[in-house]
Amino acid sequence: MSINALIDLLPKTELHLHIEGTLEPELLLVLAKRNNVTLPYGSVEEVRAAYEFENLQDFLDIYYQGMSVLIEERDFYDLTMAYLEKVHGDGVRHAEIFFDPQAHMERGVSFDTVVAGIASALEEAGRQMDMTSKLIMCFLRHLTQDAAFEALDCACKHKDTIYAVGLDSSEAGRPPELFSDVFAKARAEGFVAVAHAGEEGPAAYVETALDNLKVSRVDHGNRAFDDPLLIARMVRDKVPLTMCPLSNLRLKGIPDLSAHPVKRALDAGLVATVNSDDPSYFGGYINDNYKQVAAAVGLDETDVIKLAKNSVTASFLADTNKQSLLEKIESQVASWRKDI
Ligand code: ADE
Ligand code: ZN
């Protein structure tokens, strides 16, 4: 059996996934009709044709436009359930999911509506598919820190549902330290912290995400490779990176997939993981990311198994749950070896 068969079989977690970025063109059009939202597209083909991006901002403009069809609680439920059903077949047994409440609240959709829809799908998946999950609320970094504080106030009423806070959206010129105070308050309230850093911004943003925001994981982190001392620090402190190869390719952070730093990250001893970011926009879910980057940079079976194990150790699961998932990986690897 091929390495692709191994990738399909491996139990894994997904740690970098924006739920709004899973909105497939088909569902986008269904929801637009259901909610009487006018979009500049008449067909699925026209939607897909619009998904050509030069950079992060280019993508974000289309991404925020797309989420305008999400209005009712059931829209968020349908969106989340569609993602969970899809990746259950990819071997995802645990997902830590980002959402962008500020982008919905500014359109008049309440925080509670968003959380209720997403959370009920997560609960249903727990019951029906034995999938576990955690929810991560992102602050939009193109907005002010005051706006982030308002989102945090809302999140504090949902501590049973929201596990962590993150930082996403336009990175250029918006360093993590602009959000130091709101992250300090979030951590004091008991939320774990993560942040997008070094996707388009410099290695210095990865450093301040660690120093000022005190993040437990770095989302993307590609540009950290410009600073060998920073990489050494992240290896020493076992700071996981949630990497997203197809996203980096489609947003032109790398010229082609063979330039992706995931192999470098593994070889350096970093806790690197592979994830999908916004799969409906970037042309592939988690297993597509594993398979395409494995072929492009030459990952072998040891690398792929390590990535799946890293996805478990880098997660926010309790140690006992991590242990049982790691054992499931071992037993799938053993049966894959028997078949080759
Ligand atoms: N929001 C959704 N996807 C994103 C990405 N790749 N970077 C920053 N913000 C995002
Ligand atoms: Zn992201």
C-alpha cells in the first residue's frame, strides 16, 4: 500500500481550520437562496473561478463576502456538520476549530447565534461519530484591540464552549503586540492562547506572539525560518506549528509546494503539524494537504506518522485522550505494515 493509503488510514487531529473557510460553493449558493442574500455569482463554477488569490488580503476579501450568507443558527450548524462529516472520513478524530465572531457581529448576527449553531454540530458529532473538538475564538487583527475586548466579553459568557482565543485576518502591519492587553485578559479568564504569526508577517511577529501574547501554539509560522535562533527556541520549548501547505501555496507565500518548510520543520525537531486552514477556498481538506505536500517535499512514512502523532501531542486534549489516540495511530500503522 502506498503512503497515500497510510495517510487515509491514520487517525489524526486538525488544529488549524477556520469553520467559515469550509463553506463550499454549493452550500454558499443554497444559503444565499435560503437567506435572500445577493452574491455576484450565478453558479458553482463562477464561485470557483473567483477563488484565485495573489495574497492573504485578496483571499480575505472573498472570504468575508462568502460568510455573508451565514445568518441563522442552523446555517452555522449546517456548515459545521458538513465539515465534520467530511473529515471524519479522512481519519480526523479530534478538531480544534477557529471561528470569527466579529465578522458576523458586524453584520448583525449575534455572538450567541454563531456559538449555538457551531456548538450543537460539535456536540452532535461527539455523539454520532465519536469525534471530539474544541472551539477557538479568533480576534480579527485588522480591527482594534477595543473591538477584541468586546468579543472577549461575549466569549466569557461561553467558557463552557470556547476553549481558546486566537488571532487571525490581515497580518501585514498588524503585529501581535497590538493585542497584548486583550490576550492577557483572555489568559487571566482561563482561555488558552494561539495566534497566526509568520504567515505573511516577519519572524519578529512569531517572536512577539510568543513573548507578548504567550501563545501555546503558532499558526503557520513559516517565516520563523528566517531566524535560526527563533527556530532553536521553538524546538527547545516544543512550541507546535500548525502548518497549512495548500493555503501557503494558494496565497502565494511559497512559489510551489516543493518550497514548503514542513520537512525542514520536522528535520529541525519542531512539533510540526499539517492542517487545511480554509479548505473550500484552497482546494483541499486535511488529507489532500498531507498527500500533496508529502509528494512535493518527499515525506516518507516516518515523517507522515510523525505528523499524525504531532497533531495529537500539539492538541489541547487531556493526556489520557492523547494517549489513546497515539495508541490508535500505532495500531493503524501496524496493520498498514502487514498489508504492504
Ligand atoms: N482567516 C481565515 N483564514 C486565514 C488565514 N489563512 N490567515 C489569516 N486569517 C485567516
Ligand atoms: Zn488560518
